[in-house]
Amino acid sequence: IEFSDIIPDVQRAEFIKNSSTVAFVQQQLQSLVKEVEAFGKTTTLPSVEVGSTVVFAPDCENYLVFNSKKATCKVYTIHGDIVASIIDEGIGIENAIWAPDSGQVLTFSNFQIRVSIYSLFNGSKAYIKSPKYSSKGVHSLMTENYGASLAPESKDCIGLYFTKDWNVVNYFQTEMLDLCDLMWLPNNNFIVA
């Protein structure tokens, strides 16, 4: 077994690109990306502000950095070039995640006012009104073609969306008042609430 040199002050480490690369976020708020095979090869990513969260895209070619206190979200390539700077129109950003296609960023506004979907493909924006949660309810539900969102009304509702343009496919009320999450079955044909 071979071991690498110790990398100081690591807050978080994450394997990306099918485990061929590892990314580190250090306490000095600098991010490093190292190839696993030749561990000495390093890419240093732009500095991350205090209080920011780093999230890598599913295809690991991009990553986003969002800061909920400053209501900012920026998207960078894995080589450190900025792709997009997203500011959520003054509502504030509570959470930010990637769509499974790695080409769309979803930001969740404060107080669950809406989810904003930003396309890196064509620069378009779409919105989902009043999600029930900002950390789940959309996060674990998206497949390649469809997304689902919980919405609180007189009874909990489930909205199904086509993820290419985020148009509503179906919206229906459940008999529940306390749904806490949704999950796609492994075949992506059914939702369990």
C-alpha cells in the first residue's frame, strides 16, 4: 500500500470522476483537485469564501459554490474557470444542488418561496413555486427526464416536471398533511411518498 503526503487542514474530501480524482476543501478555503493515479498532479481551484458550500456536478466537470449569507451561487469548471454567476434576485439562497444532467443548477430560496432552475446549456431560468422543503423534496427525486416536488397546500401536493424545460407534467393533491420526502423507485417509473 502506498500513501500520499498528508494534506493539511482538510475540511472535506470527495472522490469525483468515477473515483479517479479526489477534491479537497481546506480550512484556508482553498480547494485542491488531485488525480488519484499520480497524486502529485494538482489543480488549485479559486478561493472559497467563509461560510460557502462546494457541490460537485454529477459528471464532475463543474462545481458550484454557494453562500447562503451573501445569497450568491457561482459555477466553475473543474479547472477553475467561472462558468456562471447566479444571484437569486434578492430572495436569498438557502440551498443549491445540481440536476442529474450536470447542466442545470437548482437554488432554493429562503422561506421556501421557490426553486429557481438555471440552465447552463442555454441560460434559461425556470421556477417551481412554494416547495415544501429546501433540502429535500426535489433533491432526491430527479431522474434524467422528470423531477418531482412536494408543495404544501390544504393537503400536501406533488408536482411532476419535465426536466428539459421544467413544464408541469402533472400536479395532484395527496390525502396527507405531513409528507416529509419523496423517492423514485429504482426503475424511475413510480414515486413513493
